[in-house]
Amino acid sequence: IKRSFSSTSALNRQINSVTVIGSGLMGSGIAQVTAEAGYSVYLVDQNDTALNKALKTIETSLTRSTKKKFNKEPDHAVRYIKDTMDRIVTTTKVDAGAEKSDLIIEAIVENIQAKHDLFSKLDKISPNTTIFTSNTSSLPIAEIAEAVSRKDKFGGLHFFNPVPVMKLLEVIKTHETSDATYRTLLEYGLSIGKTTVECKDTPGFIVNRLLVPYMFEAVKMYERGDASFQDIDTAMKLGAGYPMGPFELIDYVGLDTTKFIVDGWKKRFPEDPTFQSSVVIDQLVAEGRLGRKSGEGFYNYKK
Ligand code: NAI
């Protein structure tokens, strides 16, 4: 298998084929970067509408990135896009990929029951060497792994949106993930050109554990009337050097997603004062102001 990154020379040869389940925002990006690195990819979703949308998203993303990469060689760009797309097989049948893949990356809805149903099925149909992972943002990996018997071959691969652009991959080890599995996951991360960080199975791993409470602290500041949200954004961008202010970030991530993450943590860790809810966020979500995706959150994105 040809890989597009030089850092892959020490690649663990155990992974050739990867199944990505859920072809939404995250799954489509994960399938793209995995195919770009030379792996054959099965991309699974519940219906063809979702899968066709994912293929379109991937093609648009590749067109944009290859324009820069192969600036003076448009033929190379066309070839690169075709080769990458050719490595992705879409299917609504989870069995197709599961029976052949060495690594499965789950990126379906953030719902423990849905994830359990999926993994208990996968555990029965996948070869016992296949490694299972979840891209969950807010659920403990070990809790998702309760649905399978291969707990030593279960870990977390937490990507960031947009997947083809964001360099980081958090690789999560539970108490039961074996060292061999973990090594393979780290090597997979490097092979797709990401920088990996090693995380334990704690709420929010590294990035969200720090970022989400920070975003809620900013909202609290605004709720108290200490500053306008625009000024808080300006302050953090110009004073702390952050590329986005906390309110721009909440709008980008989605107010519903942010609320969902904190509500889940609050339920699990009621004693921890870091995980607090917010009246303003609850209200905006109830009004359907979910951020960029709905056209309005703290800011208005409608033209
Ligand atoms: P999404 O809603 O864009 O995509 C989910 C996809 O999964 C949909 O296309 C849906 O049809 C499909 N799906 C649902 N149940 C399925 C099943 N049983 N079998 C096959 N396909 C199924 O969601 P998104 O944002 O891509 O999130 C997916 C996962 O990634 C969640 O666990 C989320 O917590 C996590 N995540 C999300 C990030 C984000 O910024 N949105 C960042 C990092 C992780």
C-alpha cells in the first residue's frame, strides 16, 4: 500500500482496510483522510442519501485541498482525487466492511444505546483480530466497550472538526486496551498525517476537558453582565492570541452539541462544579438558535 506521508515508513502493517461507520460531519472526514493515506475504506451509513452527501463532501474537500497541493500540476490533482475516491466503498450494510476490516472507527450519533447496538453486532461479525474504536466526544470509551467481549482491542480515536484540516488526533486508552492495540492506533494516527496525543479515558479527554469549561465560563461572564460577548471574543483573540473567541467557537461547534456534552457530564459527575449548565445556552437552544448551522447563535450568520 502506498501512503502519502513520509512519516509512515515505520507503519504497522496490521491495518490495511478500515471501516468507518457513520458518514456525517466526522465520518466523511475520517474516511477521506484514511483513504488519502492509502488504506481501503468502507464507509457505512443507514441510507444512500447520507452516503451520497458524504461522497460529495469528500470530493469538494479534496478539490479544495489539491488545488493548493498540486497548484502547477492540475493532472496530478485529478488523479489524486480519483485514486482517493476509488479507495472508498460506500455501503448501507455494516457486514460488508466489518468482515474484512482490520480497524473499525465508529462515528454515529452520540447515543450510548445506539453505539451498544452497533458494537454488539460488530463483535459477532468481525474477525477477532479487528480493532474497534469510537470517535465519541462525551461518552466514556470503556462504557461503549461494555457491548463487546474484545475489550483489549477497543480504544478511542477522537478527531476534530474539520477532520482533513485539524492536525490533532486524541488516542484513548481504557484500563483494558492492550499495549499492542494502543500502539497500532497511534501508528494509524501517524500514518494519516495526524499528530497524536495519548489520553486516558477521562471526560473530555484533553481538549474538550479544558475547552468546554472555558466556553461555559465565558458564557457565565456574559450572563453576569461583566462584558458583552463581542468584547469577550475580542479580548480572547487579541489578548490571549486565540484564533476564535469563545462565543464564535460555541457558534461553530453548535450550541446544542455544547449543551449536550455538559449535560451528560453533569449527570455523571454531579459533584464537579466545573460541569455547570447555562441559562442563556439552554434558552438559545430552546429557540433553535444553534449557531452557524442554524444561521444564528450568539451571532447572526444569515445574509
Ligand atoms: P452527524 O450527525 O453529522 O453524523 C452521524 C451519522 O451517523 C449520520 O449520517 C447518521 O445517519 C449516521 N448513523 C446514525 N446511526 C447509525 C447507525 N446505527 N449505523 C450507521 N450510521 C448511523 O454526527 P457527527 O458530528 O459526525 O458526530 C458523530 C460522532 O462523532 C459522535 O459520537 C460525536 O460525539 C463525535 N464527534 C463529533 C465532533 C463534532 O465536532 N461534530 C467532534 C469529535 C467527535
